[in-house]
Amino acid sequence: MHAFRAFHTARPAWARSLGKSVLYEAPTDAPQPPDAPKPTTLTAKAQTAKDKWLRSEAAQSRMRDRLKDASLAGWQRRKIELKLKLGGEKWAPEKKIATSSMEKIRLLNSEFPQEWPIKRLSEQFKISQESVRRILKSKFRASQARTDEREHHRQQQIHTFKKARLSHAPAPQTRATDKGARQRRGGSAV
């Protein structure tokens, strides 16, 4: 009984509500040998419990208390602040920028780190500092074939747009949009 209590209290708070149910599941694509380490993929039930707990007031309070700790490293403080800000939700930035802009951010920061710190990059590209941090941390680079494919698709879209624009005559002005008609009726021309 005592061993169970120690195991039970050593688990994270969000996992305690699950009882003895399985927290982790093995990836389904490959069989696992018996001596393999524990997989780190949470079951759907465990992930739901974790997300629910992170949104709870107890979790928010615990994270705010942890922020008061002066011994926290900068990255730990940012991580907790981001969790509080998101309220347990997944990261979903409001503004997404083009791949070319991401490349510019990486280039400016790598070539001129003193002149282009994260704060200035976020102001220049009008995105959050967290977005800039994630872009700089990311290792993803599109292959040359993918870049060429995107450019070809973009050129096709421009060509189609110009062709459609030239084939249609401009719409005739109606009385409501005709500035002269509004002025004659006594309205403003703005």
C-alpha cells in the first residue's frame, strides 16, 4: 500500500486523475522489443487529462507561484509565461509569415546578431518575439525542388490572374459609386 502511494504521488498532478490507466502507448508502426525504453507518446485519454489540468485554476496558480522563484533560468521563465498566456492551448500564432521572410530573419540574426536581436526582428517583421525565437530555433529548410515548385505555382497564379483581369472589362459605375452623382445630390465626394 505504501509503495503505491509513493508511486501515485510521484506522478504529475494531471496523471493522478487517471488512476491506473495506461499513460503511454507505443507507436503502432513498429513492434517494440521487451527491453525497449518506455515510449513517450501519451494516450489520447492521458493527453486530454493533461490539457484539462493545464487549463485548471490549480495549474495556473502553481505556475504563477513557480514564476516567483528567483533561481529560474530565463528559458524556464519564458516557458512558464507562455503556458500561462496560452492557458493550456497549443501554440497557434495569429500571424503567419512567408518562407522568404523566415529566411530573412535567420540571415539577419546569423550575420548581424548585435544589430538584429530578437526584439528588433519581432518589431520589424510585426510578429511576436516567441515566433522569432521559434523561427530561429527551427531547423527546417525547404528542399530546392520544393522551392522551385512553389515559385512555379506562384508564377502560374500571377499569369492566371493577369489573364483573367485583361479578359474582363471594368464594371460600369453605378449611381451609388459615381462621385459626380453624389456631388450633384449634395453628398460628399470622399
